[in-house]
Amino acid sequence: MKKTNKVRISSESVNSYGTRILTAGIDIAQYQRNPVLLYMHERGQVIGYVADIHIENNELVGCLMFDEATELSSRCKKQWEFGSLKMVSVGLDIVSMSDDPALILPEQTAPTITQSKLIEVSVVDIGANDDAIALHRDGIRIQLGKDAANALPLLHYNNNNSINPQNPKEMDKEKLALLLGLTTDADDSAISTRISELMKDGNEAATLRKEIDTLRAARVQTLVDAAIAEKKVAEDKKQHFLDLGAKIGADELQKTLDAMSPQVKLSSIVNPQTPEPAHREYTKLSDVPADLLLKLRSENPAEYKRLYKAEYGIDCQLQ
């Protein structure tokens, strides 16, 4: 049986599902054991097999072998050789997807399929349409269209790969969940659903925005009050720092306040308090730093004797 010309089975370009498939993530091990070639992804319409399937130049390639065991297989082979049939398509089971911006192309509307399992290869009449690729997830065939019950999820990114303002990942998830009245372990789906509900109700959305603004102002107030208590900010400068926090946000304000040192009274510099004698800190001789022992012995022999007796239980006889 003569092999046909080698064909491209799958590449990493964006397909009609709005997603794309990473070639390196396609598992072909199981398919190589049963490299079935179907017609239009239809079970029971086996027309041959795919020989020498492998990855080459970041594309999945192979050679089509028509068995001519049925009239359909013979017809497909003739049409392939003639050129009226010239497209193939993969049937894949999705293992994992990612919405990492680094993996998203401008024209994508759905996450990138990073890992998948090759189930079958088909000859198709029109490529890049609804039948160009057969995707399965959790054993269910993926359908196109936003209203399909099992459609691929939409991205949180626009065509320029910028963050959508409604993307909950733009904010700390736990804080956002609490602001939305959810528990801290709420997942992206619950957060998105709650945001959608609020967006439908203008009054509730306005209330939410006011609550968020109130919480932000309260945090700024707390930071400024703490800075005043720590003598970093004078009381008469309080409003200035409150206004500053409203402009730059609580996080930036905290960085500014953290970089400030407490104010020191001039009197404490001009007339500093005399520190208490160092020996009051010691209860026995071993408490005295080694570099101070000789000084203590010569300058305060009575204290040296006291500490010596406390350490060893006997009187010290100094020469």
C-alpha cells in the first residue's frame, strides 16, 4: 500500500473554536497503537489509518493510508488524489487549558489548550469550520457558540491581551470576595457570578462602589492615625496625608510612611537623660561583658566583689 504525501494534522494557529492547541502538549502515545483515520469525525466511518505520525517543526504530521475496504474509503482516496478532498482534522480530548497572557494570541477568545490527548484523525471536506477540529472535554463533545451548554470558557483578556476590568484576578481574590459578601475561599466562578449579578442591578452596584470607597478611606485613616501615634506625622499635617492617601492609594501611602522616622524632640538631643549605671543590669559576674570586666574591677571594686560572690558564693579578695 503506497503512502500518500505527508500532511499537516495540527498546528498552533487559532482555530474556529477561538482557541489554539499547543503541539508539544499533544499526547499521541495511545493513538499510535490504533492510528485510525475517519471520515468527518464519524465513528463507524473508518477509511484507513495514519502512518508515521510525529511532531515536526512544531506541527503534528503524518501520512494518510486509505484501506479501500469500503466504497467510502475508495472514494475518499480518489478525491484526495484528485484534490477535491485535501483537509484533515484531529479529534482531541482536552486535558488542561491556560489563560496565561503569554500563551494567548490577539485573535483568541478562549484559553489555550496546553495538554491534550489525540483520539482520531479525520479527512474533512472544509477545514477551519465547525468540523475542522473535534474537541472533547470530560468525555463530552465541545460545541461552538456562546450559548452552547458545553462551549469553551471565554478569556478574561481582550484582543490586545490587556486585562478586562471585570476580571476578578486583577484584585486580590480574598479581599474582593469579602467585598462582594462572599467567603474568602470563593472561586473565580462564584466571584464572576456575583459581579454579574451586581452589574445587572445599578443600585446595588453603586452601593458596592460606595462600600469599596469607604473601606479604602478607612484604611488610609488607620494608616495616618498610626503614623501620628508613632510620631512620624504631626497632628497638624493629618489632613495633608489623608488627601495624599486618597490620591495615591493606601498601599503607596503605607510605603511612604514606612520610610519616615519618628520625630525626635530637640530637648532630648540637647539635654539627653543620663543612662542608669550599667552595673544595675548585672546580677552575677558572668553577666558582665568580657571587655568591661577589667574596667568594673578597677573602677568599682565593691560591685565587682558583689557580683563575684553572687557567681561563686565566696568573697573575692582583690589585690
